[in-house]
Amino acid sequence: MSPSETRWSRGGELHDDRVRDVLVRWEKYRVAYNLVLATAVIIAADRSSLTDGGFWLVVGSRVVLANILFTLGHGVEALAAWLGLPNRVVGAWCFTVGTATSVLLALLVAFFYGWSVH
């Protein structure tokens, strides 16, 4: 299907099952993404931080931000699908790079929180 065949039609509805499939797939990825981040935080955190309510407030605010940014992956892959590009390759790259970056940031937050409190 060419990009011209996937244009907006019928009052703004997008007729392209590939885009819908991308969105559904990324919502499944979100579960794995959050499990990976939670595991990284729990492993990296100082044990005393895990019982500190302030730690979870900091982590919780970062989780919300991370999940908002996660949505960029949906958008980039959906755009690639809409344009007829190899969206699975684009999506895999976005997920891998985005998750690795998020894990690194989560590890830093978890590791340095203990230093800032003690």
C-alpha cells in the first residue's frame, strides 16, 4: 500500500490496519518496558531507599515522564507504517534505544537518590 492510499479519509478516520497494529503492539511493549525499568530500579536502589516514601515519589514522577516519552515510539513507528517504510525495523530500533536510555536514567536516579538523602 502506497502512502497515497493511506491518506486521511471519511471525516478524519485513518484507514490503515498497519497503524492500528503498531499501536496495539506498542501497548504490549509498554508492559515489558515498565517491568524492565522496575527491575532496574529495585536492583540499583540502596535497600534503605526502597522503604523511603520520598524515593517512590521521585521514582513515580519519573515513571510518568518515561511513559509519556515511551509514546514517541508509537508515533515514530506509526508514521513509518503510514509512509510505507519498514516500520518493524524502525519500531525495534526505537524500542531498543529508548528502553536502554530509560534504564540508564532509572539506574542513575536509583543510585544517586541514596547519596542525596544520606
